[in-house]
Amino acid sequence: GIALAQRVAQIAPSPTLAINAKAKQLKAQGVDVLNFSVGEPDFPSPPHVCAAGKQAIDQGHTRYTPSNGIPELRQAVCDRYRQRHGWEYDPEQIEISCGGKQGLYNIFQAVINPGDEVLIPAPYWVSYPPMTQLASGVPVIVPLDEKNRFDLDVELLRQHATNKTRVVVLNSPSNPTGSVFSEKALSELARLVQERGWLVISDDIYEEISYTKGPLAHILNVAPELKEQVILANGVSKTYAMTGWRIGWCAGPLAIIRAMNKIQSQSISNPVAISQYAALSALTGPQDAPKEMLRAFFPRRDFFVQSLNRLPGVSCVEPEGAFYVFPNFSSYYGKSFQGKKIDGSVALADYFLDEARVATVPGLAFGADAFIRFSFATALDAIKEAMQRIEKALAALQ
Ligand code: PLP
């Protein structure tokens, strides 16, 4: 056959999407699977957002838009940053993308040269290393400590830095841990970033899903002087239960955004016109939906964390944001079921799926094999049932 590009061999398909597909397939076959692998809110998009999408079609917004997105939506993003954080961005400093994911992809493509190193704290979101590699960069994984509530460890980041380091990736609240980086760690990082002239990619996609009172610490709030060294990624997928509409954005230094626009104009042309109008309605319309989702997530999180921590040999840090719990199951590694050894998170997640009919994502996918990720964007009843099944499955290990 035709030879494939070498870059393809470096990466694997998204493991979370693959597990979700397997769980859905089992369900379609009539198997009673409880699915905790998904990374999307279990709510419909708000009705006014859907209406805005329909209206966009009726009003003829069915053509190409400016490549970087419609001006109204870029303005709405600027307004939001000013209102929420007091940050001033010009609409020219915003790029609308096909989900936060494609915005992040554009950033890596726009700033990485061959061999450039990207510091990625682990547990990390699955796509940062492959995005780095697809841009011919080198991911440098920096482990975070569960005992430190997965807070940034700036001293360890410093130790992993070389003269090839160009970028640090931040994701707070984090997928998969739900951790929020502390103001102290972010200030330390800010000093290092300034000293070395690095770029910070701050993936804030979960910033509106937070269980703590008051605003979350952010690198741009602890060090506003770093504005020219920080690029923000965000979107409507998680905040407004709009994963299928595929709208995200980036905000940052004009030169980087312009470079990204160039790439975007030669790849996707523009994000879906209809979805951009729906996203505009999400940002400017009633804000009840995110609040309602948070109200539902709270008791699920509490139940999950408490019942996981009650299991013998399991520890689970309480997430401060997002909708995932990330318990440590490593005390079960080395045990067996019917002669088959559980040698890590992949084997344990397989075991949970096969024997307990509970779909989860192995921590290995996030660079942390001791853990398993459960999404609590699932009904509380399903969480209760799953915990019983997991408890039974763990007890059956020898
Ligand atoms: N960043 C993180 C940390 C995520 O978890 C996700 C989605 O799973 C994204 C970015 C991208 O989301 P989307 O492309 O749906 O906006």
C-alpha cells in the first residue's frame, strides 16, 4: 500500500473516545453497561441556544464566515474576559475554533519548531502530548503528586527544563484530576516563565465548573505582566453542554493569534457558522444552565469521593473543579482474577468493564498508571450502582 507519514506512527487514537465507543457498542448489544468514560455533561444544550442555532439557519447564516470567527462572537469573548477577570483583549486577539481542541491544535502548530520541548504536568489531558508531536515538538512529562493534591510542582518543572524548553501547558481545573492550581504555585511558575521567556498555554475549558467559593487562581491574575507570554484556550463545550456544536476559542498575543489564523484559513476555513451564532447566544443569553449543572454535579462528586475513599486501599483527592474523580487503585495491582493478573490501570479498567460492566478510563491514558478516571457527568443512581459493582469486583480479586 501507500506509505504513511511518519508523524502518524508517533501517535495513537484518542483513548477516551475509543473506550466511549466500546461502551456504547456493548450497550447497543443489550449489555447493561454503566458508562463513566465520557467527558461531556449529561445535559441537553440550553433551549435558547438551540433556538439561536435554528434561527441562524432561518436567517441565512449558512455561508462561510471570517476565518477567525464572526466579529460578534469574538467581541462576546472579549466582554466575558473583561467581566470575569478584568482582562483586556481586542477582538483581533481572539480566534474562534472548532472546539477548544482545534484551537489548542492551532497553538501548537503556530509556535512549535522541530525539537522544541513542551513541559506537560501529569496527569495530563490526553491530547497535549500528541498535539506536541504532530507539531514536531517533544513532550516532557512532569509528574504531579497526589499527596500535594496534584498542585503544580514548580521545582520539578525547573528540573525538567532544558535550553530547548519553549512552552508550559496548564490545565486548571484539570481533566482528569479536577485539581485547581494554587496561587502560590502559579506565582512561582510565573517567575520562572518570565525568567526563561517561555510561552504558557492555559487551557481553561473547565474554569466555570468549580466547587470552590470565590474565583480560581489564574496565572494572568497572579502575574498580569505575563500577558504577552500566555495564550488562553477555552470554549462552550463543557460550560454550556455544547460538545457537539464544536465551538471554542483562543485569546493571546496578536502575533500568535495571527499565525493561528493563517493556519486556520488554510485548513478548516472557518468554524461552523450556525454553531457560532449558537455560541454567541450561550455567552450573551441567560446563564442558568451552567448553574443548574453545577447543582447536579455537587452531590455526585461528594458521593463519589466519599464512597471511593471508603474502599479498602483506594484514595481519591476531592476535585475542586471539572466533573471527574481520579482515584488511586494501585494497591490492587499485582492481584488476579481467575488467573489473570491486573498489572496496571489498563488491565483494571478492562476488568471493571468485563466483570462489573462499568466503563472507565485507565490512568495510563493521562500519564498516571496508578489511577482510573470516572466522569460524574452521569446520574447519581448510576454512580451508586457502579460503586456497588466496583466494590464487589475489587473484593473478588486475589
Ligand atoms: N481541554 C480539555 C482539558 C478537555 O478535557 C477537553 C475536552 O475533553 C478539551 C480541551 C476540548 O474540548 P472541546 O474541543 O470539546 O471544546
